[in-house]
Amino acid sequence: MGTVDQEFQSCLSENRVTVFADGPKLVDRQLEIASDDLAEAAASAARGAWKWSTIQSYYSMYHTARALLFARSFREKNHRCLRIAIASLYAREGEEFASLVDDFNLGKQLRENAGYADDFSENGAQKLMASARRFLEAARTVLGRHA
């Protein structure tokens, strides 16, 4: 494994991230979907549906990350390269933002555990929902779009 920038270049060369000129036109829609998914995660949590809250929180983060990627005129072809691209393209946003990108990676693992191994918890769902909320707000700030 190389640096994040080297991994991003690898994703580009393997066409797992591609140029997407129309991406900036879709940023607001991705943020809207992320917000809707987060609201659904909260509704699921209120019912004690921790599995679905976990999955919905992850997808909120996924659509937030897509908004960030689309803003830079790229599109992903897999979740791993989406995280790598965001980490590389937004490296200058600082450690707090980098921590949220790491949370996105953890969210992917929690989503896979919940969906494929029936392994989830209230604690994991609550933490992921909080991370998804922070990620969405940070992305809105970075992109200059406020709710």
C-alpha cells in the first residue's frame, strides 16, 4: 500500500474513479439524499431498529462522500476508491475532516457486519449516526452549502 495520493492514482488508472463532468450539477441532490438517509436512520433508531439505523447511517455517509467527489468532477465505481478519493482530494481540510473520512471507512465495515453477518448494536448504530451527522455538516461547510 502506498500513500493515499498513490492509492487515488491507482483508482484512477484502474477506472475505479473516473472524470465526471456533470458531477457538480448533482452535488445538492447527493446532499439531499444523505440528509434523508440520516433522518431515516434516526427514525429507525427511535424504533430500536439498530440494524437499519446502522445501514441508513452508512448510506448517509456514502451519499455525503459522493457529493464531495462529484463537486470535484469525479465519480466512483466502488466504495473503497470513493473513500480513497475523498481522503486524497480533501486532504487539506485538516485532521478533523480526515477523521470523518476514517469514520466513513468504519461505517462501511459496520454496514457490512449488519447486513451480511447480522452483527450490529445500539452503541454502534448511535455512534455511526453521530459520525454521519458530523460528516454531512462538515461536507456542507467545505462545499459552501448549508441546510
